Amino acid sequence: MTNPAVHPAADRAAGVPHRPWRRFVLPLLVLSLLIGVLGTVGYRYLAEEIRRETHRTLTVIAEQKRQHIEDWLGKARVDAELYFSGHSQLDTLFARWLDGGRQDSGALARMQDLMRDAQRARGWEGVAVIDADGQPAFVIGDADSGDHAELIRQVLREPRVTLVDLYLNARGEARFGVLAPIGDAGRAPRGVAYLTWRADAVLFPMVESWPIPTHTAETYLVRRDGTGVRFLTPLRHQQDAALVLTLPLASPNLPAARAAQGEAGILAGGRDYRGVPVLAYASPIGGTPWLMLAEIDEREAYARVRMMTWAMALVMGLLLLLVYSAGFLLWRRDLQRQEVVALRAQRAAEARFRVIFEQAPVGVVLVDSGSGVITEVNQRFADIVGRSPAQLVGLDPRAITHPEDVAESAENLRRLSAGEIPGYRLNKRYLRPDGSVVWVSLSFAPVQVESEEAPRYLGMVEDITARKAMEERLQVSEARHRQLADEAAAANAAKSEFLAHMSHEIRTPMNAVLGLAQVLARENLSAGQRDMVERIRNAGQSLMAILNDVLDLSKIEAGQLRIEPRPFDLAALLANVDSLMGQVARSKGLALRVQMPEPPPGLLLGDGLRLEQVLFNLVGNAIKFTERGEVSLRVRSLETREAELRLRIEVRDTGIGIAPEALGRLFSPFTQADAGIGRRFGGTGLGLSICKRLVELMGGSIGADSQPGIGSTFWFELPLQRASEGEFVTPRATPAVPSGPRLAGAHVLVVDDSAMNRDLVERALALEGASATLAADGQQAVQLLKTRPDGFDAVLMDVQMPVMDGLSAMRVIRGELGIIDLPIIAFTAGVRDDQQVAAREAGANDVLPKPMDLEEMAQLLARWIGPRPAVQCEPGPGGAAMPALPAGASTALVASAAPAADAFPDIPGIDRERAVQRVGGDLGMFVGLLEFFIEDNADAAGQARRELAEGRREDAARRMHTLRSNAGFICAMELMEEAGALEAAIENDEPDVDARLAVVGERIERLIEASAPWR
């Protein structure tokens, strides 16, 4: 036999190392990392040393210049004191000249000669001597003192040698000097001597010189000049800037401005007067307002750092090249060694393959891929099919395959030969020579033999006859179990459906009973009759409470009751329980005590209504089964974290207690502690079962502890999250109902493509005494107004409609028809600012957002239409006359609807309280709206998906807009938000629209299913 090629697994079994590259790659990576770390550390150290050396050089040069200037100025002051202090030759001559009434020409000439000699000896540009009256005695050289009169008077008042700051004379030349008092110290000076120097001859050379050759470095003086900084000496990179260039102090990166504001030393990260990044050093010059600045361009200052960077990179590159070259050579030698090892392993693997093939515990068969006949089998395969290996070699496998399995085997072999599948596994049957059938599990895959071009098919065969028989027995058993489980589930579903249908069916006549009893109670009745009516109401309310419990239980068992977390105030909830149940307790002579946790937990996030339902049930049971003593409600915090906490709520009573054997079945439906309790105290036994289901739905646990004759404690624990103040929504106060219809006699044109919306608006207008004409699109509205321009008092116009949208219709009404004074109210679900602006620009007087609020619509129309005269009759929706609603009729309508609100549908996905408020408690109106909603929107998601597939994106967006509006009318707030978000997503061509449409479709289906009992 020719053995197949050795698999890599054979290499590993023969001792060839797994993933040998790790031995080279990992050390190379470590060495590379080490070189990189060392190079980085060295680079940073050297770069920092270069920077520090640059800073030191800049500091030394600037400080040397500063010291040089200060020394020179010090010498100038000493010279001034020598020549002009008391008892000096000039002082003596000047005193004699003054004493001679300024007429002693000899003394004047001697002073002039003396000053000329001093000028030549000391290098003064000029000397001026001024007397105590500020009049010049004489001037030698260039010394114009006229511009320094105030400074001269200051020296006369306070005698001291004073610096005359740098300035430009009349010829534009830079000068500076000193003023020295003439006379003895401590006495009023006889006069003032003014010494001047040329700045370009004395000061500028001291500032501009730079001891080290450089391309960009310079030194200059500046001083603060009001809100700017003035450059006093020539600049290297800007001509004629001395005493001319002034830049604002507010320049944040200018080193001169920073120095003028008090910074000193190294100033890094700045830009000079050219806007070029520089490194600067600033130092004030003592005894002057001057600031010394030494600067050098950062590019030149850190040139050595860049050179070092290139050098370091070159060195590291050479090192890495050397390391990787050595690693490559080692890898080549190791690869050659592995090839030798692999060759030896292949020979060993061939020998092992022969042993495994012959002694394998499963059948092994090799089939030629070209001819399809068996080329080799082991003994185990021969035993499975009941033939010898010699009989099987050269045989087509189909000859021993069960006829019913031949087609499947042939199809799998065809797909394998065509390359459609890499292999296959199936269970099939072989026929033995004696006619018996053997079940096998067969795995087939191609294998390549080194000496052959075409692959062979290797089959692994396992006898599963016994397992197949066991599976058949298990299938029979499972089928029986599934049948029993289906029967149990069907029975349970039938029970839940029966409970739900019966509770709904009984609720309808019960609503009539309670409503008629309430109406009857308002009549003039005798005491006995009133007592009977009250008993009817009490009995009806008790029966309604039982029906509510049955309905809640059926919802829970059907999985239709959902927990809706919202922010609530635990303190307010407990206060409500205390207020309502406290009256019941006091009527029995009991005390009800409510204890809040310390500290109060604040706002919490959870289903407050369901929590309140559980508390009312437990407290009500405790009061019912307690004859004397008290009932206490205690709330404690077990675990408190920043974002969540766990509450334990206990209801204790001093009632009859519960026997231990009855505690285990307390929370089962229709179960009480014993049969006698039901007769003595009444009740269905559903309350505790509902409490248990609600607490578990909220993620908590519930239990009870009791002793007969002493009392009981019912407890439950709930995990709750904390809610922020911003999440808490204060319940809206119900607006006051007006005393009469506000739109009596008004005629309104209602334009909306949704029949549901039109019906709701027509009903709402009827409540306010108004009539309505209905139109389904803007084109119908335009036609109506064209034929009857004065027939309506106002128009309610939807914005998004087919045929002609609301904005286009308003433009036609205002423009083409010329109807200007007719109030048009844009009726839209789009409440963004830009949408409202677009509506007003199109001609709308006001905007009424959807979903509609009846009170808001009435107030808005009353404001635009104005007061209406009283009428006796008005046209109804069908054109027939109908009496106008009298004063107080709307109040009566709302009052009569109030009892119905207690039986108002509680449908998952619909905000019940908001729906009651929106339709004024009118159950019939709400059910009608539901019918319209389902008729118009049952397949809204599917239609939008088809419109998108056809490229009609605008139609799909309009459909979501209509869905949003309709969902708002029935207070399906979550569906409304999702439809609005989908409208924006379709308009913006977002990628996940299909998935979100599927979610909306599922939500509509759930709403249809949940509302079915009410429709």
C-alpha cells in the first residue's frame, strides 16, 4: 500500500517543535526592544544635556553683557560725581561765576576749557551746564538739554546722578546720558551737568557683540513703554528698528513682552519679532529701565540635537541590521536541521500509519476518486460488512449499500468530486451477504498520496446498529412526553384565555351597573332607596375588584403583564398608602403605622404603580384578618450603593395568624389558609398570588412568617435603582373643565390623511359645540375653499399628506385663492423649530402639535376664532341639524365619563393615564381610535419596507410620520418615539433601517394582540 503524506500532526508527534519560529522571533523582538529602549534613553539624556548646555551658554553671554553695561554705567556715574561734586574744580569755578553775577568771563572760559579736556578724556559726546534756574550756562559738543527740562528740575529737587534714557535727537540719532547735580551733597545744588553719549558708539557695540560665531543669535535691549514694549538697540534681522519698533505687551509668545511683564531667565517656547521660534534669556539691567534679551533661533540652538538624532538612528539601524542578519543565519541553520528531523519523522509516521490502519477499532476504507472502487480496507471494515478484505478490494461501495441509501451516497460522492464540499458525514445502511442490515456512521474526506496525482477518499466507518435501536425507542418516548406537555400547555392556555375573556365579558355589564348606580344616586331618593343603591355600588365595586384580580392573574400567566420602570418618590407612595388604608384601619378600631427607612432613599426607578398595588393588597389583607391591635408597614434598606439599593418591606399584624401547614400554599391562586376563612372574611385567594407574581417580575422575592393567634408578617425584598432629579416628571394637573362649549356655532375645516385623526378631531369639536367638514388631503381642502371661501371659521391643516401636502395647500390658499384672514392652524406631529417656522412661512397662523390635547385644541381655536354667538342648532357631521351643546354640557360629558375611567383599558404599550385625559375618559371614543389606528397602521412597517425597496424613500418617511402621529393620538408613546426616530433615519439614509422597521412591526403586532379584547 502507498501511504498518504505525513500530516503536520505527525511532525509534532515525532518530536518536531511546534512553532519553531518563536525561538528566533521572540529573542529578536526582545533584542530590538532592548536596543530601542537603550537608544531612546541615551538619546533623551544626550538631548537634554545639549539643551542644558545651550541654556548655560545663552545665560553666560547675556549675564556678561548685562554686567558689562552695569559696570560702564557705574563708571559714568563715578565720573559725574568726581567732576561735579562739591569742592571740585568745576564746582569752584561755577560758584565764582554765579557769585560774579554770571559776568565773570574768565571763570566761564576756564570751565569751558576744563569740560573740553574732560570730554576728550572721558569720551563724552557733549556736556551742558545748567544753573539752578534751568538756564544753560554753556554747552560743549552735542548736548541738547531742552528735551529734559522736567528731569533737570527733578534732579534740582532731589539731588542725585540720574540716567537719561535712550532717545532719538532731532537728527534721528540715538543718544543717552546722565544728569549730575553740581555742589556739595546735602545742600541745594548750584546747577546740573548734562553728559551725553552716542548710543551707536558706546552702548550698541556692548549689546550687539556675540563672542561665539552664530547665524541667528542676537542681543538687544527693550523697555516697557505704556501698553507696549519698545526695542532700544539695533536688531540683527530687522533694519532701523532701534527706538522705533514697538510691539504690544499682549503678544503672548513674544519673549520681549514676557520680560517686560516680569519674567526673567530662560524663556522657552516663544516667537521673536519675526514670528520665528526662538530660545531666549531675559535679565533686567540694574539702575535702568532696560531689559537685556539674548535670543537664538531654536533651529540653530538645537541643531546638535537633530544631528545626534540622525546619528542615533543610524547606529540603531546598523545594530538592528546586525542582529536580524545573525537571527536569519541561525534560522536557516535551524530550518535545515528541522528538515532532517521531519524526514525521519515521516518514515516513522508511515510505519505507524500501517499499524494504525490495520489495528484501528473503526473501519477504514480507501476509495479511488476516479473509478469509485475500493482500493484498500482494514479488517474492522471487513467484519462490519461481513466480507473478507480480498472480496472488498475492487468492489463498488454501492454494491453493498442498502438500496434506499444509494442515491444519498452517490449525491454526496458527486459533490465531493466536484469540490462543492470538503467532506461529508452521514448515517447509512450496509447489506451483509446473509441479508441482514447494519447501520454505520460514515465520514468521508479526500486524502492526497505523495506518489499519486489524484487524491483518494478516506472513509471512517463505525457500527451504530445498537445505538440506532436505542434512538428509535427514545423517539417514541419523547413523542409521548411532548404530547402530554402540549396537552398540559393547551389546558393552561385555555384556562388563562377563559379567565381573560370572562373577566372582560363581565366587566362590560359591570361598568353599566356601576355607572347607572352612580347616576341613580344623584336622583332624589328616599333613605331606603339610597341605601339599596349604595349597596349595589359597593357590591359592584367588590365584584369589579375580583374581576381585576382575575384579569391581572390571566395577564401574568399569559406573559402580557409588563413592568414599566419610571421614577417615583417612595415617601409619596407610602403617604398615599397611609392616607387610603389608614381610614379603613381606623374604621375597624385599628392603628396603621408606616415607618420610612433612615435615611430616606429619595427618588427611585421602578414600577411604582405595581409596588403600590402589592402594598395595598398586603396591608388590606392585614387589616381584614386583624380584629384588634395594629398593622405596621416598615421599610428598610438592606444594601445601599451609589446607583442602586435593595429594600425590605414588611407588613406586620396582630391578627388570627396562619397555621404552619398552610404557609406553603399561601401564594397559590384561589388558595386561602383554610376553607373557613373564605366564608368568614370573604375573598378569592388571588391577591397573594398576584403579589408574588408582581414581586418576581420586578426581580424580588416574597414570603411570610406567622404564628396562629399571635399575628403574621408578610415581607418582600426588591432591588431598585436610584433616579436623578432630572428624570422625575411631576404629574400634570388635570386642567379645569370649562363651564360650557367654547366653539358653539363654529364651522372648522379639518384636513388630515388619517381617518383616525379626522374622527378624533370631529368628536372633540362636537364636545365644544362646533361642526366639522372633513378633507383627506390638501387638494380637497383647496377645492372646498375655492367653492366656499367664506364657509369656514378656521382650518386645521395636517402638514404631511399625499396628493398635496399641507404646506403647499397653505401657500395656494394664501396666494392663489387670496384668502388672507382665515385662521389656519398647522396640525402636525413635527414639532421641531424648523418645522414650525416652515409652517408659519407657508401661511399658518399657529401650530398645534400631535398627539392632540383636547383642551389645548379648544383653547387655540377659541383664541383665533373669537367669541361665538349662542345658537340653537348646528349641522352635524352628516349634514343634519343637531342641537348645540348647552352651557355645562361638556362638564356633564366629562363627569359622566369619569366612572368609566376606572374601567379604562390598561393595554401594554399605551399610557393609560394620558389616554384617559386625552379623550376625557370616553371609552367609546378611545376604542374607535384603536380601530382606526389598526385599520390604518397594521402593516405600516411592511409597507414602508416595500416602499424603500422600490426607491420611494419620501413615501416611506411620510408613512412613519403618519404612524408617529396616529400612535400619539392613542398615547402609544414608545411606538410614537420609535416611528419619529425611524422617519429621521429614513430621511438621513441610515444603514440599520430594516432592523428598526422589524422592531416597529413587532411592537404594532403586540399592540394589536393586546388591544384585541377591547375592540
